[in-house]
Amino acid sequence: EAGAGPEATLVDDAGSGRFALDPDGRRLAVVVAEAGHPALVILDLLTGTRTTLSVDHVVAFFWSPDGRYLATLAVASADELQWVVFDGDEANKLESFRPTRAWVGNVLPFFEQYTHSHAFWSADSQYLVACALAPDGSPFALVQSATSPFTNEQLPDCQLAWWANE
């Protein structure tokens, strides 16, 4: 196209092609192949700085509304997931949970689309919500604080849940 600016390759090998842009449009979280293994990288689009996050088996990731945190969902065990929240300096692992079948089948495969239309973070960037199963198999919404003090709250009878951030 005439008059278009220069093009730059941001990521040579996007691996799975899974990515999420922060609310300010400055940082891109993307899964790339590093040393033959998938890695989650944050790329600062203004400076070109790359930060590789230390988390294994990431299945989804979501920026907080204020852009301060990146919450990743990682496989904790054969049937459990765990939020790992990065704040730029450290990673906080929240209590693991068994996700509902609806959440695994309908949300996680399309998490990039949900980041633009559904809120996993509370509007104040303090809490995350996911749908989980109790030991008896009953579903509930699990609300976990992303910062200390770390708390968990269960809201019963829930297959899918999001924050209503208006």
C-alpha cells in the first residue's frame, strides 16, 4: 500500500500463535518456541524488550484491566489448573482448582477472543474468576484474590462466570 510505514517482524516463530495485547497496547504477551519448547514472552512494543516468563504448560493468559498484571492459567496436575499472576517483578501462584467441563471446552480454546469480550479480572484488577468443580463434582464460581492477602470465595451452582465490568 502506498504511504504505508515500515514493517517489522515482532516474533520470528509465534509457536501456537496465541497472544494477548495489554490494555494500553504497549505490551504483547505471546507464546513462542524457545529451545524447541513453548514459552510465554512479553514483548514491549515501544522498546523491543523481551521478557520470558517462567511458567510451564500455559493454557491461557489475561491482562488485568489496569495493565499491571498478567494472569496465566497453567496446568497444575492432570485435572487441575492454577492462576499464576505476574506483576513484572514476581509471580504469585494461586490455589489450584478443577475447572468445569464447560469452561475447558468453551472458554480456554478461544481465550484470545474472550479477552476482548469477557472479564476474567474484576474492574479494580484485584480478583480473578474461574469456574471450578468441588470434590463432589458440583460446579461453582471461584473468585481468587490476585494480590496478598490471597483469598478464595466460592459461589455455588455456576458453569460459566465473568465479571460485569461496566
